[in-house]
Amino acid sequence: MDALRQQMEALLDGQQPHPVYPLIGVDFEAGYDLTTCTATMGTRREVISPALLLQWVQQRALTITREQADPYRYGYEPPVWRETDWDLARLRCAFPGEPVTMAILGGNGSSKTWYAAKRTAMAMVENDNWLVWQFAEEEKTSRQVPQRFVYETLPAEDQTESGKHKKTAKAKLSYNKVNGFTDNTFGLGNGCSCFFMFYNGNLKALEGPRPNFCWADELIPVDWMTTCRGRLLTKAGNTHQLIAALGDAIAAHEAGDPLAWEQKLRPLLPRLMEGVLLITFTPKYGYTPTVAMLDEKAITKQQVDAEILPLGKGGYEKVPRLKWNPEQRAAIKFFHVYENPFGGNWEAMKAMLLKQSRQNKLWMAYGVATKTVGAVFPLFSREAHVRPIDWLPRRGTWYHIVDPCEGRNWFMIWAKVCPQPGGENLIFIAREWPQPGDWIEANQIGDPGEWAVAGNGKKADGERGPAQQCWGLGFKQIADEIARVETELWRLEQRLGEGQTSQTSQTSQTSQTSQTSQTSQTDRPPGRLSIHDGCRIMDGRAGNSETTTHGESLTLIQIMSQFYGLDFASAGRDSGAEQGKTTIREGVTIITDRLNYDTDLAELTPGGFYTFGGKAPSLMVADHCENTRYCLAQWTGRDGGEGATKDPVDVVRYLCIANPDHFEEEQLQATGGGSY
């Protein structure tokens, strides 16, 4: 072996391994001399001089040394971090002056915590007089994870050998790996201070101060999140001045400028954190109430193939990359484990996950929570089963379903049963009562709000919302509300029938909304929807219980018929259910079957809805029916008859077990003997 090769091999052997920067090598078999050699670096292969080879090795060593000595300035950041920065910039531009929430979900080792720590350090180092809050489950966890991560992402000059800074009127920093920051706080010379707090502490501790930025790690309770957002409101007002510069940066990025992040967005990042609640979460135990609140109405904006979830017919399941929830002023970013080169051995993890359940694969590799733990309808999703009301098919038969809930308000839905060529009828739930955003004049109720809310997580089915608080409405007032809703639906049908929407339905393989407007209703009163005999259905237990009114003992079904002209059938076989199909278990099975679709043939549209290449769902819900949507997604049944999300599920169940059909006009014409 000649001296030149010995020198080059000694140079190459001295390299430090790194997960991002591949080792540099030389293909000696390809030939070499004092002027040329064939260098390799990962997939790169290039003929260079030995002198340039030396420069390559030295530059690689310098890059690694700088990264280790000062990760704040020189640390490697995975591409998903910059994606998240751009997503946050778009979120801020969409809601200037308001608190916004960026939730990052990922498996263990996906780098979500390092991202949050680095951006927290940025907020502290590059702003003046900021107040930053960081939340963790308990003090021990805080010292082990977020406090350590924040300290290790501070600039090198703030990581002294002793872990201490000279204390001044503004600065206070004392840290060690065992006890974290002294008093769980630190301050820098620019007047910025960071306080580490714990969910097992007192929520009242958040009263008073107005933070600029907050980072909540793992399991933040709903009440803490809500309070934190409220405290961010003041400082969020400062963000209007950022919008123009952010818009310019986003435009450059979308135009393909490769330097848009370094030159335009990076200088804005510290200020971009103002008014932001950053949440990092590993969904090991499914949805927490907080994640459910953020995700329930979120629109899936981006999806990617899941490598470890192959489909039987070829290809892979899709998993979300980005979700958008305008109502919550929030975005959800999913960090996938394989994207973090420092996180470990992805190939070995894939082999391990092959033996795991689908649920474990989703959260461990992709950060995807599989609904509330124990949710009865795990397949129900916005993408597959929720559609804008303007997608309501024109042709169909209307049904009205009622659960006169004892001790709380009635819950009702109106659904249209629509024929589909070659398949079972589509049920499109078009309206609910009570419905958030509606306005009820009776008893000055106003907006009824939500039927159920996430609560504090102590109950599997959440807590009762304001819409369950008994309003004391009489039968006449309820009948008037039914008339009001059916008038609104009649007007909707008129508008859709006049072709004021061009949107075609994608609820089935064959579009129904392109058909001409038809009615299956007979003797329609002008200005109000007409419901056929047998198409109003009421819970039989409540409907057949007797009460005294107008001086006589009558059932609820009799009262609504005799005095208000609303003829109800009892839920169960009276409404058309087959024998053996009226139990809760059978009803759940029927709903599940209607929600089912070929997941491997569903494709996401830019609007965030699936189109179906194979079997499509035969149960859809209008997007404004928020109570029905929420309860179908969250109901576990573990809270029994008093479960907060049970009643909307019950009315859907009553409808499904009735085996509802569509009736054409000629089927409803009077025949001899006065029958149909």
C-alpha cells in the first residue's frame, strides 16, 4: 500500500459517524493519484483531488463540532420542522390578532419535543421582555424532559460549565440535570422569563399575568388549554404588524424560492411565536378530551402513505400530515418517527411494529390517535361521513326522529332517505335540534350551544353541554320549533331545487345531486316540509308513557297527534324495524354497517372530503349538525343511560333500525279503500 493511500485512509478513518451527514469514502479500485480520486458521500460520487477530499472531511468535521457545541445556531433541523414553521405562519395570517393553537402529534422519538424546545428557546433569546409559560404533567416530568430540552437548545453562551449565570435585575439562570432550573424558572438578560408549571397544580396560578407564548407538553386538560388561550389574548393583539412580512415570505416559499425560509421566515420566527399555544402530544392512549376538541371539526389538508400499513389490494393506508380547524383557530401537525434521523433505528422499529395492533402502529409511528378510547364508531370521520348541506340529494323522502329525553331537552333530527342505484338507500342527516348556531326565540333561549362537551376527561362520554339544560318548553313551544325547522328545510329545498348550488354530491359512486329536483311528499303545505305518515318516529319508551294534559291521561305520542297534528310511530317494530333488530347492540351494528366503506379506494379531495371508488357509506351528516357529528365520533357507551353523548346516537339508531325507505310520488297516491 503506497503512502498516499495510507494518508487518505487515515483521514477517512478519523471521521465521526453522524445520522445526517454520511461518511466520506474513496473508491480506491477506481484509481487514484496525487491529482484525482473518486470520492463517495452517501449516494454522491465525484472525481476530486486529494486536496479537495481533505477539505470535504474537514468541513464535515467542523459542521458536526459546531452542531454539538452550539445546537441553537448550528443544530440540524429535520425538514418537518420547517414545514411546521410555514404551517404556523399560514395559521397566523389566517387569524391575525387572535390566539392560535399549533398542536403537534407524534410517536416517541419523532422530534416534536425538540422542535417545541428549540422554538421556546428562540422566543426567549431573540425577543425582549417576553413572558413564556411551559406546562408539563408534574414537576418530576418537567425536570426530566422540557426543562432539559430547553436548556440544551439555548445558545452556547447560556450553557455555562457551572450551569449558572450571574444574577441581575433581569437575568437568573441556574440549572443542573437532576433538579432542572432552580425554582422551575429562568430569566435572560433581555428581560425574558420562562416559568415551568404543572397540570397537577392550581389553575388559578394562571390568573393575572399575560404571557407572550405558551408550550404545553402532553395531556394538557381542556380547562388549562382554555384558560391559557384566554391569557394569550392580550399579546396576540401585537401580531397584526407581522402579517405583511409573513405574507411576503409565504409567497416566496410557494413560488419555489429555496432561500425563503433562511432569508424571509427565519428572521420572523421569534416574533411568530407571540400569541401561540404550542401543544406537543403522544397519543398513546387515544384521544384526550383536548385532542378531541381540536380534531373533531378539523379538515385534513395533507395525507401521506403509511409504509407499515399496507392494503390488501396494493398500496398503503393514508395517514394525516396536516389538519386545519378554523373554528378552534388551530392546526394539527403530525410528526412521523422515520423523519427524525436522531430518533433511533427505523428499520428495527418497523420490524417490531409488524407484531403490533393497527392502533399501536398509528400512534407509535405516525402520531395518529384512534378516536376516544373505546369509541363505538371508530370509522366515523369528517372526511368520509360529513358533507356541506348544499350536497343534500334532491330526490328522497324526509324522516323526523325524536328522543324526548327525560330531565333534559328533546333531541331531534331530520334526515332525507335517498335512493341509490345498485345500493342501499342513503341516509343524509340534514338538521338537528338543538343545533349550535341556531336561534331559539322561545323562553329567550337564543343560541342553544353544544349538546355535549369534552369536560375534564373524568367521564368516558364527556359532560352535558348547555343544550341539555332543561329550558322548560311546553308541548306547544316544541311543536312550534318543529314547524320552524321544517319551514327552514322547505326553503332549503326550494333553493337547492332552483339550482343555486353547483356542487355535486360525492356521497356515493353515482352522484344524486345532479338529478332534477323531485319531491316525494304529498299535500305539501306551502312553506313547510311535509312528513309522511310513519316517517315521524319517537322513542317508544318515552312516547308511550302517559301524562295528564287537557284533563285526560294521554301518552306523549297521543298528545302530539291530537293537539298538534304530528303523528309519530314508536321507535322499534312500529316504525318498520325487523324482529330482533331493536336492541342497542343490533342498532349499533346497523349504524356501523352504514358507516362502512372501502378505505383502500377512498381518495382525499382538496376540500378535505373522500371520494369513493368502491363501497361508499350509506349514512352522511350535514356539517352544521355538530352535535350529531360529535356524539357519533365520541360515544363509548361506558357512561350508560346517563352518558352525555348518548341521545344523538339514539335518534340515529331509531332511524336506522326503522329500515327507512324512499317512496316515489305514485306510491303515495290514494287507492280504493282509502289506503296507500
